[in-house]
Amino acid sequence: MSVGDEAVDHQHREILSLIAQMTDCAKHPGRREEAFPVLVSLLSCLDEHFAEEERQMNETGYPEADEHRRDHDAMDRTLRTLRASVRSPAELIRSTITILPRWVARHQATLDRNLCRHAALRMGTAPGFRVENRL
Ligand SMILES: [Fe+2]
Ligand SMILES: [Fe+2]
């Protein structure tokens, strides 16, 4: 799903690709050991992505920034708690694929889409936005 911003869409694709890797780990027991490194990559990718969206919120005076940031922070806390508390790759895989895909789908379809719409209206103050990609 595109939110209409090239940089954000690229990061979303990276996140979805890492989620797909986690799903593959679930399907192939021989790949379960990859789950923790995949989660580390996911956390790093999400960190970078959340920072980019929050930079856009600051630069465009986004009025719904607090709600959006809270949703980022909640998922970040959830995944870090998972990483610290799960006892096996199988448990990590199960928990991650139960929680994350649904959250990503909802978050992108609502909060991210609203942010991109807002930032697009502030063309010129949101570097990276291209006219042809606007919603
Ligand atoms: Fe977001
Ligand atoms: Fe996002």
C-alpha cells in the first residue's frame, strides 16, 4: 500500500520484507535461528522509519503528531519487550507475526496516510515529497 511519499513507501517496503522473512522463519523450522537477527533488523529499520516520519511531523507542524508518536512508541516498546522476554526463536516468531503485520497494516492505512496527506499539502516544507506522488 502506497501512502504517496517515495521515501516513506521505500521504508514501508523494507519493513514488509523483514516481516515476510519472519513469516518464512515460521514456515521453515530450519530457519528459526534467523528470527532474532531479523527482529534486530526490524527494530533498526523501524527506528529509522519512525524518526523520518517524526521529522516530517516536526517540519510540517503536524497537529496529530502526539497520537502518531504514541503509536510508534507503543510498538517500539512492545517489540523491545518481546526481544527481552521470549525464551525461544519459535516463541519470538509466533509473537511477532501475531502482532506486527496487523499493526503495520492498520498504522499505515490510517496514521501514516493522514500524515502524508498533511505533509503533501505543505509542499515545499517537506523535503522528499514529489508532486506526482501526492495523494
Ligand atoms: Fe507512522
Ligand atoms: Fe510508517
